[in-house]
Amino acid sequence: MHELGIMESAMSTVLAQAREHGARQVHRIVLRIGALAGVEPQALRFAFEIVSRGTPADGAELAVENVPARVHCADCAADFDVAGGFVFTCPRCRALCADLRQGRELELARIEMT
């Protein structure tokens, strides 16, 4: 379960930011996760419960913003969303496309703390 390692890294950053800003409590953490990032949100939430115990983030809300996968077709300049996979075919011109514009994100987007 690589989600535990991901969450440990994110929590390290969250706690460092809390210390840097003199915060006593973290209330909300927002992560942006792309559809093709290979992260299971439920496993990430479970890992969050474990790594946040006994920290200023204990009891905080973990919000996950899902980022759809979006591909650009070089042949016809169309942008289109994809559900998954690694081979993308343009729905307009049927060309094979490899220009993934979004969908692999794994970002710590926001921390709310006091």
C-alpha cells in the first residue's frame, strides 16, 4: 500500500507548515489527485487516520479533489477527457494521442489551520 508512504510525506509537509506558521491545530487538508495517479482514495483516507494520530492534524478533515484525465490531440487540436488506460484515441479524428495534459496530479493543495 503505497498510499501510506504518500500520506506520510504529505503529513510531514503539513506538520512542517503548521510549525512554521505557529499553528496549534490543523482543521482541513485538501489533496488534488489525478484519475491516473494510481492512488486509491479510500486507502489514502485510512493512511491519513493512522499518520495523523497524536499530531496537530488528529481529527482534521481530509478532502480529496479528483482531477480528471485530459488528453490533447496533436492532429486535430481537440482536448478530451479519458476514463483510464494508457492508449488514448481522439474521439474526433480517431488519432492515437500521447499528450496527457492533466490526470497524474498528486498535490497538497491547501492546509487550513489555526
